[in-house]
Amino acid sequence: MKKLNLKIGVIASLLLIVMNPTESSAMHIMEGFLPVKWSIIWSILFIPFFIIGLKSINKIVKDQPKKKLLLALCGAFVFVLSALKIPSVTGSCSHPTGVGLGAILFGPSVMTVLGVIVLLFQAILLAHGGITTLGANAFSMAIVGPIVSFFTFKFFKNKINKSWAVFIAATLGDLLTYTVTSLQLALAFPDATGGIASSAIKFLGVFFFTQIPIAIAEGILTTILYNLIVQNEGEEVA
């Protein structure tokens, strides 16, 4: 029954991907948008986290083979949520990230690998993001977001109701992803008069107008799914 419930979740997630209409504009920094220097810098910074993530996944698969399906579910959850694009101001788009769930269940390093896989497939199949900007997008969504969610959950889980801890962790992970993306864009395109700080404020203003309610909705959805997984597993999973 446990496996059946998780399989249904994966199938439902894949159906959502198929039914979701796609457009080329989105929060992920698009192909060729960053200067070459910054594309290289973010790629170099992301590589060590990816290597650590591969080791973490290998350990989980070896020591807990029954967790493979749950890993797949976490990956599908990221794919579905980060593929949903909601129009924002000035023609940009916002979307959930979905990284909080996997970070809470398996740790942030695992989500680095799953997040990169998702970003790669979205860049190739959905024109969402890009190959040259993969390092930058991975750093914000697959590294910073999961780290924030993981440590936020660890901090709150024994202090407040666990459902609230999950909600806060997923919500903050989403918001910090966008904060880092705004900083990445500000570093690459500083304002002519106000510099990096002024540029960052402008990018944050563009994204956060729609991102705050989206992050709250993601927090609620993540909490619901986490509780269902805990019930199906018959014990605490994180």
C-alpha cells in the first residue's frame, strides 16, 4: 500500500507536467542571459555541492534501497512545481520551487542533484532556464533553497508543531531562492547609478510581488504532502 500510494503520487505529478502549458519566459535565468564570466563563476561554485550530493544519493540508495521511490517522488515534486509559471509584473514570471520537501526528508545535498536534473530537463524540454545558466540556476534553487529549508526545519521541528516547521521551511526556501536569483542578476547587471544594491532591490521588487503568495501556497502543499508521506511510512521520516 505504501508503494502504491507513492506510485500514484509520481504518476499524478507526471500528468501535471504533461497538462501544464509551457512558455519560454520564467524565473530561471534564461539561456545566454548572463555574461560569460558570471556563468563560469556560478558553475564553478555549484560543482562541489553537486559532487557531495552524488555521494549522498549513492549512500541512500545503498543503505536504504526502499527510499528510491521516495527520492523519485521528491524529484517529480520539484519538476512539477518549478514548471508551473505564474505571470509577474514587467513580463517576468514566478513559480514555486518544490525543493523544501526533499531537503527535509533527505537533506540539502540530495536536492542539489535532483534539482540539477530537473533544471537540465526543463532547459532542454521546456526552454525553461538554460545550459549556460545552469550553474547559476542550480546555485539558487538546488543549493541555497534546500539548505535554507533543511536548517529552518531542523531549528523549528522540536520547538513548534512539526507541520508548522515544514510550512516555514518550505516557504523560506522558496523565498530565499528568489532572493539569491535577484542578487545574481544584480551582480551581473548593476544599476548605472545605484550599483548592485539598487539593482537587487529592483529585481526583488519584480519577483516578490507575486512570489510571496506563491511561497505560502508552496509551504501549505509541502506540509500536506509531508504529512501524507509520514502516514504512509508509518513513522517519522525526518
